[in-house]
Amino acid sequence: MTAVKPAFLAMMLAAPAGAQDFSAGSEAASWNLYAEAPALFEARVVDPLCELTGDCPADCGGGARQLALVRKADGAMIYSLKNNQPVFSGAANELAPFCGQEVEVDGLLLDDPDIGARNVYQVQRIRAVGGEWVKANRWTKDWEAAYPEAKGEGPWFRRDPRINALIAERGYLGLGLDIDAAFVAELFK
């Protein structure tokens, strides 16, 4: 097991997000999420596993890892877990092209220690420092490019071959096909 890097511990102990107001200049649209606040700041895009353990593959994991932001103002690690699309995914797709770079991000910061949400971010726009803003909405485009055979009507997750393979193997409940059959039989008597 790899040891935790001291630099990571320092980031985790940095001033909490609530200690500073990052709303100035933000154009983030509210999603009416609990504890959300608009937040515009500069940060470095990082692979948090690399920051934590020193396990640092090229290109921040080449799309196989979640990514994070180390905020310039206070060194806090911000966990970007969502992009600007309705699905709660996609942040890594937005950040990957900026691996290791300094960026500006605009979005919503969720920070409420009572519910365990610390430095959780929904990125809506991103740009290299001084560059042009890009709307954070590439996830479904990336998904469509990766699964061209899944074209069709309806939500992407109903057509995703990975999800459909898991359902075929484990059932809709994830407990096995026999449990699914018993559940359906009981439900629709």
C-alpha cells in the first residue's frame, strides 16, 4: 500500500470552502441544490489518487479516474463531481483535457459539514486561465462517440451496452435473475 503524501494532507486541512466567498463574477445558474453557492475560481486540474498516493499514470489516468481541482486561493482540493448536464456525471470528461493545467472554473460549490458535503463542485464552465470559456456539457457527446451502436430514442442509460449487459447478467435489482423474476411475479399478481 502506498503511503499518503504530506502535500495531500495539507490540502485536506486547508481552509474550508466556507471560509472564503468565491461568488464574485460567477455566472453559474442555480440548480436549487441544498447548500449550493455560485463559485468562480482558479485551480489546477489533478488526479486525486495521484495527489493522495503518488500513483500517477500519464494524463491523469487517461479517463479511468475521477479528477479534482486544487484551488489556487487556498490549496483546498475541490471534488468536481458533476458537469452542467442534467445527469449527475461528466465532470471528469470536462476536466480531462486540462490535466495538470491551471484553469478557471465557474459553477456551484456545495459545502455543508453537517451532511458531509465538503468542497463538492458542479462545473458549468471551464477555461485555461485567460482562454475562452467552454460550456461543461461534453459528457453525452463523449458517450455517443464511444457507443455509436446505441443510437436511438430515450435516455442514454436505457441504451448503454454496459448497463444492459449488467441487467442481463444480474437483473434490474442487481440481485440476480431469479430474484427479479420472483419480484415481478409478486408485484404483478
